[in-house]
Amino acid sequence: MGQDGDGRTGRRCILALHDHLVIVMKCQDSAFAAAHLARQESVMRVVCHDVGCELAEFNGDDNTSAC
């Protein structure tokens, strides 16, 4: 298989796989501060690099809203 832009090509196919991982917490109660989110993003970028993919976007919210 070769690579063509955003997708991989084979003899009779073109593949472009995109995955979305969404983690939602029911009760935040100060669960993640800005430092936690920065560390989580850096770890996710390393893991993605190790498996040969790209972390396109990371959105975190350090708010302290309660249940």
C-alpha cells in the first residue's frame, strides 16, 4: 500500500481513517487543573507518535463546576 495525501491507497481501495476519543466526566469537582491538562496532552502526543498517528486537537477545560 502506498500513501496518497491523507489516505492510504491499495490496488482497489483508498483508506482514510480518523478516530475520535472523547472523555467526559460526570462530576469534575476540580479534577483537572491546567498543569494536569498540559501533562495529559504531552503524554497523548508521545503515545500517538509511538503508534504512528497524529493528535490533531486536544481540548481541555480546567473549570471547577460541581455536579
